[in-house]
Amino acid sequence: MLCLEFQEIKRRIQSAAQRVNRPGEDIKLLAVTKTRSPEVVRDAYGCGQYLFGENYIQEAASKLSVLEDLRPFTRWHFIGHLQRNKARTAAELFDRVETLDSIKLARALDKYSRACGKLLSVLIQVNIAGDPAKSGLAPGELPGFLEKVMGFENLRVEGLMTLPPWSSEAEGSRRWFRALYELREKMVQEFGEGCGLKELSMGMTHDFEVAIEEGATTVRIGTALFGPRK
Ligand SMILES: *Cc1c(COP(=O)(O)O)cnc(C)c1O
């Protein structure tokens, strides 16, 4: 059953990519497993999935503790709001933090990544619509922030992430996805390719195809794979 869901989502990723002449292999499927049991992760792994996303540090820690055998063969991205007092566990558990949104958090993640001898991949979360209910940097803050974060030795900035304001129609997200794409282009012009902003993590169950049409390199999908969350 679950493997069929994965097949179907991959097919939809592929055809969205084809519509805009992008190779489907350029788009990574991040399976969002918040609220799902370790058994569900194991089943997904059995379907060939290796990339997973979690929103809560505590939940991820207990889930990973029973999935130790899979850990070397899987990659885990943190996609929830990260409090500074959880930075240590985040740096220890995850391969990438997609929600970097302050210098204080960057400093903490850098310190703990150094302590465990790790180069931590990070994405900068951008509040692209200026939505007061969402975290992330304002687009205008990005240049100054990027300059500072590039100076942290144990963090590798690899791109941008966003959560657009909710809209019932997938098309409602398009302008925000396009804005994030354009923001990245602007940063690459300003800082050069060396600034490392190649990833755009955007798009979820209801709007991932639009996100791919607008340049997403990672789509974060939970519901369409595992059903509604309780
Ligand atoms: C829960 C979550 C997702 C997955 O959402 P679905 O609608 O279930 O696909 C993606 N990104 C973030 C940041 C989330 O918190």
C-alpha cells in the first residue's frame, strides 16, 4: 500500500518537472514523518525512501532511538521551529536544519556541530509573504544574515526554505514560490555561486507541483504519503 503512495507521488513529481523541462532527479522527496510511528518510517524505508523530515526534537529523538539500525542509510532534516535550547540535540541528530532563522540559533548550531565534529547543512527559512504567523527572515534581512552565517565554520548554508501563507488553492502559493526563487537569484548575483544557495525547499501535499514548476529542489510531503494526521 504505502509503496504505491510513494510511486504515485514520484510520478507526480516527475510530470510536474517535465512540464517545465527540469530533470525529475533534481527534485528530492522529503517524507514528513511527524506524528508517524517508527514502524511507518521503517515501511517507507522498505519502499526505498531514505530522506525524512521531523518537526519536533523530542519526538525525533525517541523515534530515532528505535531506528538506529537505519540511521546510516537514511537522512534526516529538521523542519520545525527550532528553539535555541534544543540546538544541541538538533545538531547531534540531524543532517540538515531547514529552519535557520536567527544568528543566535546559528551560533548555537555551529558550536554544537563543532563539538560533535560535524559540518551541519542548513537552509535559511524566509518569511516570504511577511506572514505574522510564521517564522523566518524578512527577504530584506537575507543579505546581511547570509554574510554572517557564511562565517560559521561548522555550518554549510545550502539554500532557502519557505512556508507560504495557507491558501486552499495550490495556485495561491505560486507567487510566493516564485518570489523565493527570485530572491535566491538575487543573492547568487550579489554573493556569487560560492554562496551555496542551490536548494529551494518549498511545496507540501497541496501545492508541491506548483513549487516544482517554480524551481523547488526539495518538496516536503506528509499527508499525501501517509494519510491525514490525527
Ligand atoms: C507538516 C509539514 C509538512 C508536510 O505537510 P503535508 O501537508 O502533510 O504534506 C511540510 N513542511 C513543514 C514545515 C511541515 O511542518
